[in-house]
Amino acid sequence: MNGAMFLEELRSIAHLGLNYAPDPYDRERYSRLMALVAQEYAGLTGLPADDVAARFRQELGYITPKVGVSAAIFDGQGHMLLVRRSDNGRWGLPAGFCEVNQTPQDNLRREVREETGLEIEIEELIDIFCVLPGEFNQPHTIYSLLFLARQTGGRLTPSHETPEIAFRDLATVTDWHFDHQRRAERAQSRWLEHSKRG
């Protein structure tokens, strides 16, 4: 277990204790544990410990993994729609974390519309990817649902999040965001399977 995974498990224990422990002395201990975890997270994320602690206090209920969605959209030549992100300048699939009161499919249609200007039809779930704390220098457990989708309308429109959008030959992309190369390669394999079936 790496350091980030250890911290996430401690945070979960402290959070659940604060939510459910009836004994005031136990709650005091859990509060101290949460403060220590926030200090360590601060070193991992570069955020002030007070900000980290405030974010932790805003979370309610049982601590669960974060859930995201991403879209694999191909043109007729087998090139995949990728976006260059404004936060790090790297290429990735249209993607984002899920918001409440929306299905994964609804979330994905919204993300694609916001990041690319396109309307899509979602065809199938390709795979579910898991990223553990410490991977890619981030502190959370993340499940990302990768969907195969096709364009049904709209036009390519850059946004403040995605200043550059293009259908790319994956072999020409070297500066990938996060684990998106792995997602893209998995999606390409599925797209090729569909193409062979005609």
C-alpha cells in the first residue's frame, strides 16, 4: 500500500468515525486523526492543510470512490476525437466527473457538449478503469467508465477547458493526460472489432 492509499483509508476511517461515533471522546480522536490526514494530504496536493480539512468536512455520508466518464468518438478513418486540456496542455478524451441526479450517460453527453460542441449517441460501455490513490499524483480512488459514442450533431467548438479539439491518429499523440492513453488504446481495439464485423 503506497502512502496515498494509506491516507485515503485513514481519511475514510476518520470521516466515518465523525459521522457515526456517539462517544464524544472518540469523536475528538477522530477529529485529530482527520487533522493529521489533512496535513499529509496538503503535502501531496500542494493545497493548504486548512483548505484540505474544509473540503473533507463538506463531504457527507460514506466515503466512496469518485466516478468519472469518458467518450471514445471516431471518424470514418478511425481517428479519435481528442481534446487538449487547458489545465496541463495534454491530450485526452472528452471526460469529467459525474454530477448527482444524472445518469452516467447524461453526464457524458453534457461533458462532450461542453468540451467539444458535439451532440452524441452513446453506443456501449467499453470498460471501467480504476485509478488508485498516488497514481498520477492524485489522492483519490477513481472509477472511470469508458463509453463508445458517435456524433449525431453539433460542430467542433473549443472551450475554455479545451482550447484545441481534433480527430487524431493515436500513433501521433505523445503527450497524454492522466491514464487516457490506456483508455484510448482500449477504445480503439473495440472500434476495430466493430469495423471488422461491418
